[in-house]
Amino acid sequence: MLKSSQAMHVFYDDVSNTVTQSKSQWEMETVMLHKLADNVTSERNQLLISYNILTTKQDQLQTSYNNLVKERDQLQKRLEDLTTNRDDLQRKLQGNYFLMLDGRFISNSNFKSRQDCLQKGSDLMIINSREEQVCNFVNQFKKRLWIGLTDSETDGTWKWVDGTRMNTSYWNNGEPNGGKNENCGHIDTYNSENSWNDARCSILHFWICEKSVSP
């Protein structure tokens, strides 16, 4: 019986040790699972933060895109309006101005050029706005052109052929510089806004006439 009791005691000790070891193993695994769960939760939170940041950036980019589209549309509308205004102005100018050439494409003195304009019910061109000066209609001829500007009456006092004084000018650099010897104005260059030059009225140039037309 004693041996049997000892055997039972040993058995219970083994069972107890096994249970203790199993409990310890379970506790370790539980701790590891908790740590793993904490890590997963932390990673999930980090991903959620990153997602929120990306969502915010996406919203900001979408807003920027929408603003750019709006600005593009406004610029497109502005361009269309400017193009329409340019075309209207060019049609208007083409209806009021015409280049005078004869069949041989000859040029004339300022006096003869004006006489030719007057015979056709017009006069040499008067330029009193930037639109008229830089309009492609004038530039496209690529010619030196007499315009209706002179200081023949009083040297240095430039007047248009209709008797009005020149208020807006587009003289080339250093012009006018001819003094009493150069009393007639002409367009000297066609690729610059400031293109006027004074010259002797007897020099031969092409000319441009202006004629009022009904709208």
C-alpha cells in the first residue's frame, strides 16, 4: 500500500507539474497574443492616420485641380473675348483703311500720295490710338508708309492732315531728328510699336489712306 501511495503521489506531482507548465505556457502565449494584438492595433491606427492624411491631401489636390480648371476656363473665355475684339477691330480697320498702290506697285512722294488719297475721297491715315498703331492690318504690308503727319507749317509742331495736333506719338528711337529738312512722317518699320520716322516729303514711299465708312 505504501508503494501504491508513493506512486500516486508521484503521479499527482507529474500532473501538477504538467498543469503548471501548461498554465505557464498559456500565460506566455496569452501575453504574446496581447502584444500581437497591441501591435496590430498600433499598425491599424498608423494606417488610419496615413489614410486620413492621404484623404486630406487628395481633397486638397482636388480643390487645387478644380481651381485650376476654373482659372483655365476663365482664361479661355478671356482669350475668346480678346480674339473677338481683335477680329472686330481688324474688320473695322480693314473697312476704313486701304493701302494705295498702282498696277506697277510704285511709290510716291508725300504730296502725291495725299493727292491720290484725296482724289479717292479719303486722306492719309491718322493714327491716334495704340490699336491703330500696332494693328496687324498695318503691319502686314511690311512697307514704309506715308501717314498724314507733318510739321511743314511750324517746325517741331506736328499736326495731322485734318489740322489736329499730334497728341499720341510712336516715334522710333531718336526721332524726329530731321529739323527743317524732314517735315513728313511715315511708318519706317513694321515690326516695332515705335516705328515713326520723319523724312523729306519728296522721298518716295508707299502710302496708306483712311476713309470713313458707314457702320
